[in-house]
Amino acid sequence: MGKPFVGAIAGLFAQVLGRELASPTDNFFAVGGDSLAAVEVLEHVEELFGVALRIRDFQEAPTPERLALAILRERARLGAGDLADQIAGLTADDAARMLALLQAKR
């Protein structure tokens, strides 16, 4: 995928599902994930990114793009570093997609 943050999330999905995703907008549940596999993804998210998301959060953000945004929001809410620092490593494509998702939620 080549996009560091979203790509890392897609990699988690692929690891848990045992298959690669075609796109960062692939829905985890639509490509074969279930609630037990989602819990496994969330355990990895907590280990890697230091945030504990709920299964409901994952159900509302079931794509690599949307889950990446949920992780950033939770890290910002917890004060886990400056949000600008957190997004500094994002590619322009990742940042544009996340901005579009935020705007769509208004």
C-alpha cells in the first residue's frame, strides 16, 4: 500500500484475516472478519499504538482508513502527544483521505 499509518492498519487486517486487502477502504467484516477477529485486531492496535478501542469503535470504523482516524482521535483525546506530531508521518494521500472522512462526518 505504501502509506505508512493506514498501511500498518491494513497489514494488521491482513495478518488477522490471512489475506491481503485490495484497498484501504476494504471493510473488515465484508472481507471475512468477524467479532473474534476484530478483538484480535484491537489487541494489536493497543500494543502498537497505545490506545484501547472498543469493539463498537471498530464496528463504526471497519476500514484501515477509518480505523486509523479513530486511533488518531483517541490518542489526541488521551493527550498522547501533540496531534500535529501524530499526523506528521502520514503521507499526503493519508492526510487527504482522513480530512475527507472528517468533513463527511459533519
